[in-house]
Amino acid sequence: MNKKEALIKVHGYISSDGMMYTWKSKDIHGKRLRIRKRLRIRFYNQEEVLINDFIKTVQKIYSPKKKYITYRPKRNELEVRGQIICKALLSLGSVNTKNWEMPKNLTQKQKSIWIRAFADCDGTVGNYNYHRYVAIDSININGLKQISGTLGDFKIPNRIYQIEYKGYTSYRLKISGKASLIKYKKLIGFNHPKKQAKLNMAIKSYKQNILKTIF
């Protein structure tokens, strides 16, 4: 994975399970107190595989020797300090929860990397009796429409549903059907081990058609 692909993956992670914020840095410049705004990003996740993957991915953008990553296990939180990476992420598009956007002008491989990272956090796999699906949830309908269109480019059928719960509105993009799930697994899949395993089980749970030959 090159630096551009690593940056795209981090963008997907932060858009789904992270945030970017500013803080004020104070230092003495000459005889004056200088206050400057700095950018930082945070990533939240309970899955150890994703935590380690996020760290390794960020280290592909920066030198792994620099101490700019802080991990707080009790809060399942990773914090990355660095103006360069924050500005590079913003150049790809917003990462705000309400209006994140997929980066534009990506190759098919880069699109797959971004969606996989996003779905690792905000995606689910359902396998209940005859109901098998991959779903991606968000409050950002415009962002989900971008994912939907990209999945369409991959020839993966999908639909977006509106969900009303306790006065709040959110949206769910859903992929269902054996052929569609197989294609999703092949072209995108999950880094999240439990979700990938559940997707494999959902696909295997479809009954195989048995052809009987009459002689």
C-alpha cells in the first residue's frame, strides 16, 4: 500500500468512527506568547485488529519513529497529532460525521480501500434465517448516496432505507442476495475479522442448488 492509498484508508476510518478537531497551542515567540490553532484526529474502535491497522496505516504516511500517536486503551481511542496529515485528509473531502464525503477521482482499487475502511466501522453483516445482508449505517444521506453510486460502478445492487427511531433520523444502505454478497466480498470485503467471518457464513448458508439428472 502506497502513501496515497494509506491516506485514503485513514480518511475512510475517520469519516466513520473518528473526528477531527482543533486545539490551541501556546508557546513563547521572542518575548510574546503565541497562540496557534492546531489540528488533530481521533479514531475510536474496540476491535484490536482495526486499532493496529490504523496505527500501521498512519505510520505509512509518516515515519514510524515519530511519537505523534497516542493510544488510550480504556477509552478505545487513538489520537494523531500532525498538521500535515490533517490537511491532507481535508484535501480529500470532509470527515465530519454529518457531512463526510468520499474522495473524488479515485481508482477502483482506491474506492474499494475507502469503502472497506468505512464499512469496517459503520458496517454490519446480517444472517438471520432467510435474511442475509451487508449494511452500512450513517446519518449522512448524501455520503451514503456516494457509496451507493460507487457500489453501482462495481455492479453491486444496493438500496438506501430511512430509519426513524426515538425522534432521530438515520439511513441504512443494504446489500442483499447471494450474488451481490459474493461480489461485495470479492471486490471490497472487510478488514474486521468478525465481520468478514460473518459474511463468509452468510454466503455459505445459502442452499446449494442440486441438479438431478434423470436417466
